[in-house]
Amino acid sequence: NAGVTQTPKFQVLKTGQSMTLQCAQDMNHEYMSWYRQDPGMGLRLIHYSVGAGITDQGEVPNGYNVSRSTTEDFPLRLLSAAPSQTSVYFCASRNSGGAPQETQYFGPGTRLLVL
Amino acid sequence: ILNVEQSPQSLHVQEGDSTNFTCSFPSSNFYALHWYRWETAKSPEALFVMTLNGDEKKKGRISATLNTKEGYSYLYIKGSQPEDSATYLCAPHTGTASKLTFGTGTRLQVML
């Protein structure tokens, strides 16, 4: 199993540009989520999904869209990039959204720089 | 937004020292607590998942305890080694079972 994969690893955008961060998992996990990591702020939840077709907002959803058309994929879209969205983005998955004792697995991260 | 506090923020210890960190979280509607180890330039890796009051977990030289009534967990590292250098994150599930809320972490540096 590849686990959780993310592409690209690194991206530079100009203010106002849009892009999609890709996330995929091959563990047949129901639950997937996106976090951003900023210095001194820890990991903050952007959006999450408890299954295909179901998404919900996390702590910092503004400026981001998600969709979950398949179990495997959970892309994160930046609608109009802003310098405040410069961050490292982590995708994560776990077997079930309703089972809090399940281990959550993280992807390798995407480093985004918005100029 | 859930208030999860970890202390200390950073810690420098000598090789061979034992150390411990604290994770504090709201005790109401508790479901589970996760501990993660996060090395620089890598992704967080799960250490423990704890669910019951009084739970103790151990993996090699690292162990953790849980007090759900007062809302805290301790992580202990016995005989620290340079490879233990990392940021240690705790993340409780409270209130909403599907959401994992992370603390800001304790950054451990083990010096030779």
C-alpha cells in the first residue's frame, strides 16, 4: 500500500491564482481530512469528509473548497490564492469517521508559497 | 474551537535523560486521545491512541498515561536518545467524534 499520497510536493503561486492540491489513499478509508501547519499554530483542520459525497468544514475553511466524489480522492481547491495561505498542507485519512480510536495516517505534505 | 494545551513548548535534554510532557484538554464529552511523533520534514506518525481513564500505553522507551476526569495526558521518554528529537503532538477527540484537534506540540531536542 502507498498509504496517503499528496501532489505536488511544492508549489509557488501568485496572488489570485487558483490551484488544486491532490490527496489520495489506497487503504479504503472512509474518513479524510486536510490540515494546514503554520509556525506556532500547530495543525489546524480545514475540511474533512466522513465518506464519499459528504464533506464538512473544519476550523479554518475560508478560501478553500473540497469535494469527495470517490472514497480514494479528496482534493483541496484554493479558489483565489492569498499570501495568508502560504503554509504546509497535510492530508490525512483513517478507517472510520465515527471511530475516534482509529489511527489517523498522514500524507507527506505539500509546501505552498503564495507571492 | 477546542482548547488543547501542551507544555512545555520546547525542551532540550541531554542524551540519557528521562523527560515528560503534558497535554491538557477539556474533559467533557471525551472520546479518545492520540499522541503523534513528528520529525522535521516528515509527516506526523501515530504513537498511541488512548480511550479509558487510567490507560497506560508503552512503546519501547516511550509511555503515556491518561486522566480523562481532569483532562490531561502525560508522555514519558526514558533514557532519551538523539533519534527521539521531534515534535510530540497530542490530539483529543472531544465533543465531536469525527474531529481530531491538535495541540501545538512539544518540541524535544536531545543533545549528545
